Amino acid sequence: MNSCRFCDRLSDRTETILENDLCVFLQKEEAVLIGSGLIIPRAHRETVFDLTAAEWTALYDIIHQAKTMLDQTYHPDGYNLGWNCGAIGGQHVFHAHLHIIPRYKNEPHAGKGIRYWLSQDENKRK
């Protein structure tokens, strides 16, 4: 297997905030997406569709732990959660990872999730 940026990040541990046997929640300092992070399976899985049932259970547990921690630390007003799968789906690192992005009512794009951006694109085509 070629070198994987996320496999390397898992061994570094400086960005590890929460973990269980099968998944980790990583964060790094972000100037724009305050509190955002990634949940990554420890085992190298290319996309979310490759996760095992046990990894889904571990992911469920760590999502809720991450939300509790983010709510207590950053007090967001909402969240975006997302997977990008495959190059055409926007995936750039081919190790499955779930984006967790706290959202705030005072940010420039508050209330504008993926449906907003898709509808803007649809409006441009009309």
C-alpha cells in the first residue's frame, strides 16, 4: 500500500482528541472552521462503504462523544457532518473520514448547508 496521510496522522497522535478501539477523532487548529475535525477508522478503509459493522458502531459512539465535547467547548448552533466518497464525490484522501463541522449563527454562511450550494448551482443553469 502507498503511504496514506491519514494513517500517518493516526500514528502521530498530536491531533488525537477522542478515540476508541476502532476510530479516532482528530482536530487541528482551524482559523475558519472553529472546532471542526475528522473521525477516521484506525484500519485503512478507502471509503465509508468499506467500513465493517463494528466500525460503524465505534463511529456512532465517537460521534456522540465528539458532539458532547464540541457542545461543551465551542457551543455551536448547528453542525454539518459529511463523507466525500471517490474522486468524483470530492474525496482527496482515500482513507474514509467523516467531517464534523460545528456551525455558528454569526458566521458568513450560517444556514447554508449543501442544499443551499446545490440550489445556487441549479439557479445558475436556468
